[in-house]
Amino acid sequence: MLNNIKIAVAIPCYKVEQHLQQVVAGLPDFVDSILLVDDCSPDGTPALIERLAAEDKRITAMHHQKNMGVGGALKTAFQKAIEQGMDAVVKLDGDGQMDTTFIAPLVEVLKESEFAKGNRLFDRQMLRRMPAIRRIGNMGVGFMVKAASGYWNVSDPVNGFFAIRTETLRRMDLERVADRFFFESSMLIELYYTGARIAEVAMPAIYGSEQSNLSIGKTLRSFPPKLGGAWLRRIYLSYFVYDFNICSLYILAGLPSFLFGLVFGLCNWIHYASIQSPSPTGTIMVAVLTFILGFQMLLAAAQYDITAKNPFDKNRP
């Protein structure tokens, strides 16, 4: 234990035969349980997990009969950690990209929060070493995750190195958490509905010989629609179901005005351009004024959302 906190480390295992043994060997002694979940890996990972479990009594080996994705593997580990009576679960990748010395800092900040994430963006030197494509992708996806989850102050929302209290896991709707590569983002999204407080710990990223299973094309195709749907659901529940406030009024008044100005302006522009005639001044003013007024109210709603307290915070014990 660390400061009377019983800690489980959950490691989803898929094609990590070359790195897993080193990762497990680097785990500190205060870790009470090591949960290795073989996600139907086609290489020697399953046999390696069994061998490691025979050598270390802290290790629990679990095997999926079909590939469930990183989220599916971690859900299995979360359930086992709850059954074992652990107080906190740390998610660690099996490919060696995460520095195990940061397990202690992540668990330490759980004293004042329910969820702790690593943050790779506090170190400027590390940012220069981070591959450009990852840096650009993190910025774009990160902004969308912030909007979808409501955690606007989280600087590195796509970082998968985190620790969470098991009591928070019990309150989460894990059925809504994605099984595959959308897992980290959907964890934040579902945490919002528990009112969980999030803390961040500065840490470097490690880039070695490992190969990522996530393609850029798959990210661009799948993430924006999912994040867009999650954002709409959050806005609806936060401002029209569980609460109704000035932000709700901004949205109700601003969205129709914005859409009317946009559609009305485009339709009239196309119409008058097709007959090669200038648009009447009054028509232009109606389109411009309603568009600008609606846009300003939507900006006000966004500003309120960024600074407002989580309406689900009162549900936290």
C-alpha cells in the first residue's frame, strides 16, 4: 500500500510480448495487485502473462476469448480490482511508453480528486521531442474532448496514463464507456456525470520502438462523430434536463437566430446571384443582424459553459 491506499495496476495486453516483462519488473513494491488482461493477443503474450503470474503472487492473469479492445480489457480489470477491495486503479500500457515512477504521484493526488491524469504538455523540451503528427493530433482531438466532456481545464485529455478511485468506478456507467480506441475520451465524458474532480500530474512521454495500433485515418473518421454526439448529449442533459439557467436561454435564443441568419442569407445570396441582381439592403441587414446576434449569444453560452461549475457535482458523495 501507499499511504494506506490499496493500489491495483491494470495493464491491457495486446501484442506486447517484447515489452511486458520489463514493464512488470519496473512496478514499485507498494503496488498491491497487478491485473494483466490478455485481450486475445495472437503472439506470445498469453503465455508470458501466465509465466509472470507464476513468478509474482500480486499478478492476476485474465484472458479474453475474443479481442475486446483496450476499453474492454480495462473494464475487466476494473471489475476485478473492485472485487479485490482495491482503493485505486492505475491504468498502465504494456508497451513501455509510461514511466512507472509516476504511479506514486498519480495516486497521491487522488487524496484531493477522484481521477488523476498524466500531462505531457507542461514540459517544453518534451513537446519539441514529441512527433509533430502526435502534437497536432493531440491539439485537435484534445479540444473536441474538452468540449464533449466539459473538463475544459484538463490540458492533456488524450493522455492514457491515469489513476482512478474504485468508488468512482462504482458510480460510473461503464456500459457507456467505449471498448476500443475511444476509451480514454469516453472515460472523461462519463466521469463528468459523476461530478468527479480531476487532477493532472506533469510527466514526460516515452517514444521507443513500440508501434501504435491506432491509425490517423481511423481517428479522423471515428472520433469527431462520437465526440460531437457526446457534446450534444452533455449540453442537453446539463442545461435542459438537470438544470435550466441563463446558458439554456442563450442556446434557445441564439441557435435559431444563428441558423436563420445563415440559411436566409445563403438562400437570398444564391437567388439574387442567379438573376444577376443586387440583394436589397433590408434583406442583407436581416441576414447579417440575426446571424451576428445568434453568434454572439452562442459565444456567451460557450463562455458560461467553460467557467460554470459541473451541475452533476452535487451527486458526488
